[in-house]
Amino acid sequence: MKQKNLKKSKPIYILISVVAAIILWVYVVTVVSTEQTESFYNIPVTFTGVESLREQNLTISEGMNTTVNLRLTGRRTLIQQLSRDTILITVDVSKINAAGEYSRTYSISYPTLSQSGGITVEQRVPQSIDIVVKDLATREIPLRTVFQGTTKEGYAVDSIVAAYDTITVTGTDEQVNEIKSALIIIDDQDLSRTTTMDMEYTMVTREGEPIDISDLQVDAERVSVTINVVKFKEVPLVMAFNPGGGATDANVDWTAEPPTITVSGEEEALDQLNYILLGTQNLSALVADTVATYPIVVPDGLTNETGTAEAVVSMKLNGLATKPVRVSAASNYSLINTPDGFVAGLVTQELSITVRGPSEDISTVQASELRVVADLSGLASAAGTYKIENVAVYLDGHPNSGILGSYNVMVTLMTEEEYLRQLEEQAASEDGETAEDETNATAPAQP
């Protein structure tokens, strides 16, 4: 029974074997043994020996972007593994040592194939690679930054500082001379603090057109850029007034031009700055309408963004009247701090002192209410005549009025010995005059 089944199965095995043989034959004929011809277009060219050119200050200026078209024949299994990206076209330029025009043959290889035998090049276009070699030129290209972004309200970009001032570019004369600048455009929005970032740049022509620098050599592809952001504030300019001469700040009408300036700096420092003091005016010295110029001095660490260095201040007094009063040396003059061993005397016998204040008050001022005090502590310890400047003048009994202007007196210094001698001489002279008068009174009349 078993033998009978084997006999029935034998034809089936034979049929399977025949079918397998046919399939294998078809595969070998159509896939393995059959040749195929295929065209490949725009295959890029790889140049070797470029570094050797650069060592000689040479570069390929034309021909680097040349592509090759190939028509290849080979076993179907090999041809089907190829594409323009897996075929390597190589040109060796290491033997070139001078600028000029060259035509170089190229080699063809198939790096992705484990075996490349049996592939035939039926056609190649072009037959060789034409290149132009030129001398290299190096130039420093100025780096320029442009801010096209925005800042938050109350903030401003104070400065933009790049890590480099220039970018070194190496290429042909035509290439490097076409470049005007390396441009960095900053377009960040709503900045409110200082920021540092690495940024790319674009080489541009004089017309502002971008330039492809893929064929050029540069010393830096990115640049560190710091955008210094500061806060700014409008600050008023003010004056201070020391009361004097019967005037207070309530009696002063004043204006400053400019009235304010814009200041920038760190936020903490700006928050503490509410005004800028131009100067202090002593009202005792303000005798008429006055226009004065004051420097605008901002605190350290802050910047005057307005740029105005000086302010012009106009000052005018209101609600006051003046009255001259003549004060005699015989009344209210005092000399204090006379140097030891000396006696002081007044040369000045009278001063006309101007009193200022409300008209109803100064109309009642009397000379007896004025005191002139000259301090002699600054005089040299030597006899002579001296001028004492800016003597103190006091007005008693009139708190709403004051002394206007400054006054000087002339004094003499003599030693105590000289003073006593003069007193003795004066006394002797007076005694002699008295005795003569008595003699004349008792003498008998002459016939």
C-alpha cells in the first residue's frame, strides 16, 4: 500500500522540480545574467587636493559646480543599485601650482557597491572638467549691526556690541571686493534687559544685496552680539534758593530751558532719580532780573540721552521793594577778632546799605537797627591798612526783610605800643593847648 502511494507521488515531485528549475532559469536569465543600460544625470563633482591649492594661495573660482551625465551598462542587479548620489566623480587638483585655466580628467567610482566590475561607461558628458584657478585675496570686512526689533515701553537700546569689528574673508579679488559689509539684523521683540546671543551674519554688496559666501573662507561663521538695553526717564531740572536779602523762594519766578531731560540707565538708579539740581542761588546776591547758565550734571552710571550739556535759567523777583539806609561808623559798627597785640580802627566812616523786603516793612527801617560787623581774624599780624570784604550786616527787628548785596570796609592795624604812644602824644598836645589858653586868659592887657 505504501509503495503504491509513493508511485502516485513521484509525478508530483517531478513536476515541482521542473517548475523550480524553470523559475531559477528565468531569474538567472532576466535578473542575474541580463545586462541593463541606464543614464544618470547631474552627478556632482568632488575635487580633491583643494587644501594644496589654498596652501599656495590659490582657489578654484569657476568649475566647482560642474556636473556630469553618465550612461552605464552592467548587470541589472548592479545598475539598479546606482543613482546620482551613489556615483562618485573625482577630480584631483593637487598638482596645480599657478593661476590659470585647466582641463582635468575625472575618475568614476561606485563606493556603495561591494563589487563594481562589469560596469561599463558607455557615454560621459563632459569628457573632462574645465576649471579656472585664481590667486587668493584676503580682506577685513567691517561688521555692521542693525536693530529692527522693539523694546518694551520705557526701555531703549543703548548700544549693540559685537565680539568682532571685522570678519576676515579669503577668496578671489572679484569675490572679496564685491563685499561691502557683514550685516547682522536684530529683530527681537519687546526687549527689556541686556541680552547676549550668537548670531549669523550676511555678506552684502554696496547695494545691500546678499552674497553667497559658500566658496569663500571666513574666520568666523557666527558672532557673539550683546544688545545693551536700558530704562529711560524724563527728569525735571530744578534750582535751589537760599533765602536772603528779604527774599525767599516764594519771591522767585524762574524758568529753565530745557525744563527736562531724558536720562537712561539701570532701573534701580533711575527709580531713585526724581530731579536734577542745576545749582543753588543765594537770594541776597540776586539784585535784578538774572539769566544764568548752569551745567547739567547727571549721576554716575546714568546717561543724558537728550545730549544738552547746559541749561539757561531766568530768575525774577516779585513782591519786594528796596530802600537805601546810610549807616555811620559812629553808631553800629563793630570790629571783632583783632589780632593779638594790635589795635584796629575804621577808615570807612559811612556805608549806604540797601534793605529789601515787603514795602510796608522796609518803610519803617531806621539806621539804628542796622549793625555792621567786620571780622579781622584773617588779617596778617602786621601794621597797615586793610580792606575787609563781605562784612556781616544785620537788620534787627524786621524778620521779613533783609540786607541786599555785599559790603566792604577799610580798617587800620597798629601795634598796641604805637597806639599808646599816639594817645600820649595826643594827651600832651591837648595839655599844652589847655595851658596856653589859661595863660592867655590871666595875662594883663597890654597897653
